[in-house]
Amino acid sequence: MSLRVTLVQSELAWEAPLENCRHFAELLRPLADNNQVTDLIVLPEMFSTGFSMASKKLAESMTGPTVTWMREQAFSLNSTLCGSVIIEADGQYYNRFIWMPPSGVAEYYDKKHLFRMSAENENYTAGTARLVVTLNDFRICLQVCYDLRFPVWSRNNDDYDLLLYVANWPAARRQHWRSLLRARAIENLSYVIGVNRVGVDGTGIDYAGDSVAIDFNGLDLTDMGGEQGLASVQLERSVLTDYRQSFPAWRDADVFQLV
């Protein structure tokens, strides 16, 4: 079984959901116009607003315009669409990674590790549970940006084949981004994809992009550098399975439980 994934790397209009949704619709249009079949389309973290701390001002519900847009796009492109959005639920605000299949039945992961250096922990509520979804026989673990720095949270307990990160990761720490993504792939014997943004946000922070897909050996399958646009990669389940059987390091992993 294979999985074709399209990474979407772009600038983001600051705190402008409608503008960003229109922009991403245009970026994705070639997938429909050219009948390019892709199973999964990955947008960056907070793709509709940029990495804003104005949670009360910008939050939408799960039936709001951005999630509705995601549902429409997933249906029209016949692909699963994912990315994180500022969501309000039960009086709490979340940086929510939304997984939207063509059926329109969404699943989501709320970001666990909130970036205190930008006061994200003061404006959002942390999630408490991991989410692993399945597509084309691939088990996919959803993670968001700062989660990348905490390997215990992303530890592969033989429950996923692809570790997927969406991010607004600043250019000032781009080497951390690149190094940690590769480390997560090697230590977890897993494919890893990280989708970041480019450009400068409303607070003056610069983003270098560096969206990548990496295999279980830590080798790049695609590297978008600083270019805006789309990049597609095909992942093979059988190749991953063969590697895990030939190099079963996971059998010697330390046993622990999250508490």
C-alpha cells in the first residue's frame, strides 16, 4: 500500500482567515484542474491566521467558516485535508490540528506542548491525548510544532507509520527543526513529514519554510527549502515494513508509561 502526500508551504496573511482560505484554494486548484490524485494534503499550523495569540478574537467553532472550508475542499479534491486552526470549545481555546477526510467526518488533535516563549500557554488550553488516524493502511500520528522538542510524546509504541508535524517554526531556529525531524524519523523507525510556513508574520518573526518528508533512515524524500508552493511525495508501506523487520531496534526500546 502507498500513500501520496502533498505538502503545502506558503506565506500566511496575518489574522485574516478568509484571505488565507482563498489563497490556499488557489494553491490547491492545480490538484483538481490537472486531475492530480493525492491522498493527503497538509497545510501549516494555524494556516488561517498565522501564529497569533489573539485566541478570543480569532477562535471559530468546529462548524465555523474555516472548518467548513476544509470540509468543502476535502470533498471537492477527494483528498484528506489537514492543518491546525484556532478553535473555541466549551469556553476553552485550542490550537487544534484538524483531520478532514472527503467524507466530512473530522477528527482532531489539540496541541499538547504550548510555546511559552510566545505566551501560547497563557492563551490556549493544552491537549491531553495523542491521536493516531489511518489512511491507506498507514497509521499517522498528528503533532504540532513545539511538540517536536519532546520525544517522549512522539514515542512510537508500534502504533504509527508516519509522524506528521504542522508548524510555524521560526527561521532563527531552522537547524533545530531540520535536526529534530530527522532524529524523530530515525529513533521511531518511521516516516516523518514536517510542514512549515514561509514569510514574515504580524509580529515580525521570519519563517524559512524547510518543509520536508524524511524516511526511516533519516534521508530526505523531498525538501521544499524556502519556496512557496506544493510538493508531493509517495510513501511505501511495504518498504517501511521490510526495514523494521530487518532492523528491529524497536524490540529493545525501554518500557514506560505516560502519567
